[in-house]
Amino acid sequence: MTLKISEIFYSIQGESTYSGLPTVFVRTYGCNLRCHYCDTKFSYTDETASCDMSPQNILDKINSYPHINILQITGGEPLLQEDIYDLFSLLNKNNFTILLETNGSISVKNVPDYVCKVVDIKTPSSGFPDSFVISNLNHINPIKDNLKFVLSDINDYNWMKDFIKKHNIYGQHVLISTAFSLINPKIIINKILEDGLNVRFQLQLHKYTDIK
């Protein structure tokens, strides 16, 4: 069993309730969406830069970094590769806190409970506002999982506000961030306060600190 991997690197967590914590990232190759604001296009365009790695190979690479027990699997879209579940199992056996960043267009029903799911809900500016699998809302644990909206403009904000009201999703696990350089964060912060939304605002921290 192997996974197609774009890169493995060590940085800080930028977009989740783990934001700011040192983390090892495993970026898989391949994505089924083409979001307009995507900043990792190489993860689905440059297959020659990716490599096939077994879960054990990936674990060995992870262990070459300073001992950090937070591991984020991102992409691309990790759930496109069936062997990702073998990687989940191996990492869990090695006592990692596992975060899965997924674009929301694939069911997370079979993702193990020990994995923290960070699930995007794509807004209109992404180009894929209808991509979210609504049944994924049934598989989100508000105590440990995250639902994430990335906003590029006021239209995105209004769409997000309507979505969370329609589906009654509120709380600290609902993450609102602004696409870096596309809109002033103050605009969205003021709208959240004005509307009294019970959500968590955050910046794409890795962008503001210029860390990968």
C-alpha cells in the first residue's frame, strides 16, 4: 500500500483550533476541486514532484523532525486515496494527535473518531459553493472537529451567515477566516460582531508569519 505525497514538512498550525502549535504536515497529491484562491496548486498540478510512500515510510519521515505529537494530513484532498485509512491507523498506534484537513466534498463518515476533522465548507468565491456533502454535518463532533469557512468578500460572508443559520451550526468549532490579501479581516470581524454570530474568527496564521 502506498500514498502519493507532495511534501512532508514541519511548521506551525495555521487554521484550526490547534492554531499556533508546532505541527508536522503531510500533504497528499491530487484534488478533485480547483478553488480560485488555492495556494497549493502544485499539490494537484505537478505530479512529477510527488512521490509514492508507504505509511511506514511516511512515519519514518515524520519521526525525523523534532518530536511533535501533532500531525496534520492535508492536500490536495487526502480522502481521494483509499490507503489514507492505513496511515490514520499507523499514526494512531504511534500516539499522534491526528488532524485531517479535507475540502468537504467527500464523505467523512468512515474517518475514525480519533481523527480531528477540519472540514471546509466552500464559499462562492472558491468556485465550488455546491461541493459540500451536507451529510458530513452528521459526522462532526463539535467538541473536537472543526467546520471551516474561508471568506474572500462580503458575498462570502452573507452566504456563510445564511448557511450556518439554515443548518443551525454555531460555536467555537465553526471557524471563520479571511483569504489572505483578498479582504481586510476587520471587515469580517465587524460583521461578526454586528450580527452577533457565535463562531470563532481566526487569521490564516501561517500566511501572516510568512511560514510555510
